[in-house]
Amino acid sequence: DAGVTQSPTHLIKTRGQQVTLRCSPKSGHDTVSWYQQALGQGPQFIFQYYEEEERQRGNFPDRFSGHQFPNYSSELNVNALLLGDSALYLCASSWGRLQETQYFGPGTRLLVL
Amino acid sequence: GNSVTQMEGPVTLSEEAFLTINCTYTATGYPSLFWYVQYPGEGLQLLLKATKADDKGSNKGFEATYRKETTSFHLEKGSVQVSDSAVYFCALSKAGGTSYGKLTFGQGTILTVHP
């Protein structure tokens, strides 16, 4: 049973560029959430996708956008990258709209220079 | 809004010592509570959870009890091992309203266990 997978594992970009991160949920899960974890901090909620729609959003600017595909996989897009966007980006999956327990992938470490 | 506060770290212990990591929360209603562990260079792994007051979550020798009267969910282990060295995160999830399904994390506590 495959767990949550994310790609790429590491990424280096320069300020102003755009980036796309990808996530495949755990088998049987249909809800995907994205979190940003700055160095030495706890993860911060970005947004959640269910039934291909953004259901909830945290306190992140519109530069952060996402998408969920019919197979439940998801993408996180960040435009106009800032130095402060450097972080570990974590994807978590769960099942159903009443989901509570989220399972995390290994993350994508983004460095913006 | 919802928030989670963990004890200040880091925590350094000798092998076989007793571990307590304090966690308190602020939320209306009855959130679900979680402990996640993060090993160096990895994502978060669910360690244990409790979904209602007085529930005890347990896994791999770790335990935590949901205390509504003190709004706490302290993590304990009777005898730690070197392999328990990691960062531990307390988190809550509250169904309903605008925070539905969203995890709110504490700042994390670094645990180092020496042989």
C-alpha cells in the first residue's frame, strides 16, 4: 500500500520564478491538504482540496494556488517566488469530507535564491 | 482562533529516562488532538491521536490523554531510546465552521536522547 508521495524532493528557484509541486495521496484517500513548514517551525496550513475544489484556505496570498485531478492527485503552484517562500512543503491526504486523520508525504524542500 | 502551545525545547534525555512533552490548546468545542513525529530530513508521521475527552492515544510506548478540563494533551513515554530522537508536534483539528479538517500545529519540541 503506497503512502503519500511527493515530487520533486528538492528544488532550487530564483526570485520571481514560478514553481509546481506534485502530490499523490495514499491509496483510498480523496482529500489533499498542503502545508508550508519553515525551518524550525510547525507546519502552516495552505489549503485543502476535496472533489477537485478548494474547500478551505489558510492565510496565504493568491500567489499560492492549487489543483486536484480526478484521480485525487494534486498540485501546488507558487507564482512570483519570494525568498521567504523557501520552506518544506508538505502534502497530507485523508479520506472523506468528515476526515480527521491526515497522513503526510516526505515533503518537497524548496530553496528560493 | 484555534492554537496549540508546546513546551519550550529542546529536551535532552539519557536513554531509558522518562519523557514528558507538554501541550495545551485553545479551541471552541471538541477538537481532535494529535501527536506527529518528524525524523531528520523526513515528513511527519502520525504518532497517536484522541478524538474525545478522556480518550488515551497510544503507540510505540508513547501515550497522551485528552484532558478537556485543562485543555491539555501531554505526550509521555516511560523509557526513551536513542531512536526516539526527533521533533514532536502537537496538533488539533476541529470539525465544523471555517477550520474544518485543517490541522493547527504547535511549534514543535526537539528531543535528543543520548546513550
